[in-house]
Amino acid sequence: MSPGKILVGTLIAMGTGAVLGVLFAPDKGSVTRRKISKNGLRFADDVKATAREYAGELGERIESANEIAVGLTEKVQHVADTLGRM
């Protein structure tokens, strides 16, 4: 299983656990709703941070793949030019 899937699963489990913990706590409804809202915002922030991290990593991998493709294109062009001169 990829690290990304593990991280997403962990975040979902943490969010679900937090919400269930608040729902089963013996507090007034207004307090419970406030806690759910607070935990939901924290969970959303965690998801956004994770998404930004993966977007950054994806951007780096795309840039790396692009550099490799440019290098291969230059090599192929050089070989084609060399063969064309023969």
C-alpha cells in the first residue's frame, strides 16, 4: 500500500474518531455542536495541508520527468543528426 493511501486512511480514521468521541460525550447539544465544528475545521485544515504537500511532491515529480524527457529528446536529436550526416 502506498504511503499516500496510508496517510489518507489515517486522517480519515482520526477525523471519524474525533467526531464519534464528541458525539458520545455527555455534553449539552450546543457544546457538542461546537466541538464537532471545531474538530471538523481542524480535520479540514489537516486535509488541506496534506493535499498541499502531495501537490508539491507531484509538481517536483512532474518537473523531474520533464527534465528527463528533455534530456532524452536532446539525445535522440543528436543521434538523428549523427545518422543524418552519414
